[in-house]
Amino acid sequence: MIKSPLQYTLRLRRFNPESGEMPYWQDFKVELEGHRSVLDAILKLRDEVDGSIGIRCSCRQAICGSCGVRINDKPGLACHTHLERAAQAAREGSRVIQVEPMGNMPVMKDLIVDMDAVHWKKVHRVTPWLINRQPTPEREHIVPRQSMIDVTQTMACIQCGACVSDCLSMEVDPEFIGPAALAKAYRFVGDPRDAWHYERLKDLSEDPHGLYDCSHCWMCIDACPKGVAPMSQIMRLRRLAGSDHHIEDHNNGHRHEHAFTENIRRNGLLHEADVLPDSYGGKLNPRAVPVLLYSLPVILRALARRKITFGNALLHPHRRRFKGLHRLFDSIQRRESRYELNLYVSGYDSGEPAEVAGSGPAMVATGASGLDTTHAPRRQGEDR
Ligand code: SF4
Ligand code: SF4
Ligand code: FES
């Protein structure tokens, strides 16, 4: 059934650095069928109404990653967002679709941001190529299937920058290496052909804007149109760095993580007053003293405003309620090795086509013969 065109209002964020004017919003009416994309509407406006509208695009099929924008306050691909979907999410039940440039990157013109200044600079920071020290084989390098499945998720990245746009840590610390670049780093740390696993992990752990700068806000997971889940890749890098390679970084990131989990194991529910000193070896450890002194004004303010009491700061108020939970922790930690399931690839055994969680026909992988891709656990540390 052919759907008739509907009228939508596109509210575009305009900015022309050459004009000397501040950025402003401009409304345009456009008539198009609801299944057409936001990019279609913008290109129609540019062709028929205002040739000066700035938007970057190429494939129009969610492959090249060049049309990243924010639509109704959420990052996404303009070519991969239907008008009717965008209108449903619009404010006031209207058909007003608000489009603005991605965040955390300087705006060059209208909806075009400077990807070189932020996104690509950070990708280059993680040495985004394979470093191989094995002799070149006569034919190809043979890689275990499980290892390739493990990195498939990061290989699906189209470098659109949507995750960078929404990263809360990067908003606070623009030097943070960021979700896209760290996901790229996992692509090589997870590849058995790469000879620099330890060096990469050490470098990213020691960088004060590296692995431990992520605040687990999940925004990059929601933002990614390809299901790369950058935060999950960052957590994998951390586990490899801290648990498998025992890298004790100068930022105290690994010790802080350890203190955090130990705190929950001990108390059942986080006892926040202990996390800071425990991250530095405990209240009585000389390394903890300067940090506690530095935090003293905040602690005193919290006490004065009754956000905490002396009793709660010293003893966990609900510890007894969760007595016994540490046994669960211990039983998990006693296991000899950790298994990780890559849930990105799903499908069936023996030649059945396996669908990769993501989107679009480009994301369909062929099921590896004899391999159940749904259950492809990899023992951490193997194939490395
Ligand atoms: S989870 Fe980490 S990397 Fe992802 S958006 Fe939040 S702070 Fe950034
Ligand atoms: S991880 Fe996802 S959101 Fe980030 S650049 Fe890659 S495809 Fe885009
Ligand atoms: S134009 Fe290529 S991803 Fe949108």
C-alpha cells in the first residue's frame, strides 16, 4: 500500500561560522511519506528550499557513518531514522522533528561537526592497526573462529561518532579517549594475531584519560546504531588489563575496581564511606591519608548537612540484612577461569545463516560450519 505524504516540521539547528551570528533554530515544513528518512527530508529541503543547509552524508544506507546528528535530543543516523518514528518521539505529540549537530565535537556548519578534531584524533591515539611480529605465512594467517567472533562486535563499528556525541565522561573530560576509540582498541586486543596486547593494555590503563575514565553511564550503548556496545568493550579491556595481565595502573583504577567489588562482597550493599580509603589500601594505609585529607572538606560538608552520620560512615547501616551474600561472590570467584559469552552473534550450528545483532543486511554473518555461534564461550586468556 502506498502511503500518502504527511507534513512534518523540521526544526534545524543552523550555524555559519563565517556569518559571525550565534547558532539559532530554523523551522521548515516538508511533505514526505512517513517511511522516508530524516536525511531524505533534509536533502529535499536543501534541494528545493535552502541550498545552504549543511549536512554530511554519503551511502544513505547506515553504512558509511557520515550522517550522524542528534534527533529529538538523541544521537543517531539521519538516514536510518524514519520520519514517522522521529515524529512519534517528538515533543508535545507534534510532528516537529528537531535536528542538531552531534555533541562533544566542534560544529563546522549547521549539522556538520569536525570529526577530525575529536573522533579521528582519538581513534589514532589507540594505534588502530594490527601489529604482527610473526613471520609472514605463505598464504593467510589462520585465526581460531572463536577469536574472530569475539571481535566481530567491534568490527561492526561504522565510525559515526554517535557514542562520542553522548559520552558523559567526555563532556567532563574532553581528553577522555572515549567509547569509539576504546572499542577500536578492543578490536586489536581481542585479535590473536596482534603482538601488542600487553603494551596496548598497559598504555590505556596508565593514561589518566584512558580505560578507567569511563563512568559506566551506558549512554554509548544506547546511542550506537550498530550494537557495538562500546562500554562493554571497555569493561572487557579492564578485565584483561587488571585480572589477566595484573596491570596496577598509576591512576589507581584497577585497585578502585577491586575495592568496589570487595566492598559489595563484604557488605552486600555498597558502603560508600569505605570505597575511597579501600581503593588506597584501607583507612590506615599511608597512601590513603593524603586522599582522605583532600576529601575532608566534602566529608565535613556532608556531615554538616546530615547527608551522612558518623555512625553510618564507620559502620554499614544495612550490613546484617545482606549477611551471606559474600558466599555467592566467593563461589563465583572460586571458579578456575572466567568465561565470556559473546552475545553479539546469534544463530544455529552447521552452516545455518547466523544473524549478527545490529541492523541491516550488512550485519548478517555466515554461520561457521561446526560452530554453535550462540554458545561460543571463550576462556579469557586463550588464543592470545
Ligand atoms: S559508558 Fe563510559 S564510554 Fe560509554 S558513554 Fe558512558 S562514560 Fe562514555
Ligand atoms: S561504536 Fe557505534 S556509535 Fe560509536 S562510532 Fe562505532 S558505530 Fe558509531
Ligand atoms: S549516509 Fe551513510 S550512514 Fe547515513
